[in-house]
Amino acid sequence: MIDREAFLQQGIIFPAGKIDVSGFEQKYYEFQERSIELRGKETYLKPHLVSPWLDRISRERVIIEAVETLIGSEIVLWESDWSVKRAGSGDYVPWHQDSPYWNLSTNKVVSVWLAISHITEDNGPMQVVLGSHVDGKIGSVDADGNLFKAYEAGQRTTDKNCMFPFAHLKENYDSNAVPVILQPGEFSIHSVDLIHGGGVNPSQQDRIGFVMRYMSADTRYLGDIDSVTAIKGDCHRDYFVQEPSPDGEFSRQSLVALERALTYPSGFGEAKRLR
């Protein structure tokens, strides 16, 4: 059982638990090879919709019990994504909160960051500002109007190495930052309002994580209907389109479900890999 009080004070718990990820690093590369073969490109957002083993990870008991402690017993998976910094690529994540980007109705939203590879101080780990979530959402994202529509229109306000198309916080938090160091299989859980970011990976090994964004079923996207995966409890709401579990790795049915899901705000058009 995770420490709820510590989470409320710090905005993050790490490690919050551990699962067996033996062989998953190789499976990640095989997954992307298959994605290129069938989609013509790698798949970063909502990969659980085309992969039964990622779908199973998103339902792991130890993960869901931790999430339930923090946001309640009616849980949906709003989004999942591969968080990968290739060795020497120059990719970085700017200082930000998740909440200004996502436009959700409550803060009963957490991200579970699962380490697939070793996450060290030397390969661009997530950096967090402990306790920075307590003031809620701050500032706004540097884009015109609705972010989803801005992305679809081809807008971008960040440089080519930034893994986000739009900037949020202009302040530098490096002096207050704490690196989230994880062993393979360990996972952290952080608040939607926590300030975090991450520098480049200058090492010779790719840094690989699988991130799952869970929210309470009474939380909704404020713009319109959105697409989610039901995880636990009564998750059927009129503001959700329900996503099916995959019936095979990159099966025809799962590919159709993925392409449909990526047209909704929780898919965001694969915005994290623009180039």
C-alpha cells in the first residue's frame, strides 16, 4: 500500500511499486518494428490499444491498487505512451504541469511512470519539484485556443528537440529539481499538477519508460467527448467513447481502434513525436 499522505504532500511517490518487466526492453524494439511494418511509423501514444501485453500492464493489480488509493475506485485509462529518449538524440521535456495541457474537469488524475530500462541520473530521468502541485494549475500553455485544434492546424511554439509541441512554464526549476531514479520494473506515480521535466540523454543507451495516465471516471475532458479505456468500476459515462482491449498484437481490429482513438483529445494526434 502506498503512502497517500506522502503523495498529498509531495505530489509524487517513487518507487511506488514494482512489476516484472523481464524481456520488455527487447519487446519494445520488436513492437516498434512491427508498428513501422503495419502503420508506416512508430507508435508512441496509446500503444496499449494494439498490444495485449501493454493492456495487461495497464491492469496490473499492484498498479491499480496504488491508483485507487489516490483517485478512487472508478478508474479509466485516459492515455498511455512510450516515454523514450534515444541515446544522444538531444530530445528533452520542458518544465511543465500536465493539467494545463489536458484540460480536464478535476485533478483526480495521476501518471504512472513504469521503468522498462534503467533510469539513472545520466540518461535524462524525469526531474520533479516536490510539493509543487499544492497550488494547482498555474499559467497557461503557449498556443492559440484549443490545443488539440492548434496541433491539428500545425502550430508549434517549441524548438525541434523539445518533445512537446507547445511550451508552458518559462521559469527554470533546475535548482529545486529531484531526479526520479528507477530500476527496471519500478514505477512512480505523480499528480497532474506536479511541476516536472527532463533533460537530454547523453548516455549510450536508450532510456525507455511506459507511462499510463489514469483518471477517475467522474473526470472528463472539458472540450467535448473523449476516448478512454475502462479499468475498474462503473466507467460508462456519456462523455466517454469506450476503447476495446486488443484481440492480438497489431490485429486489424486493434489498429482500427487505435486510429479512431487518436482522433480524440486523449490521443492528441501523436503530438509528442512531431518530427
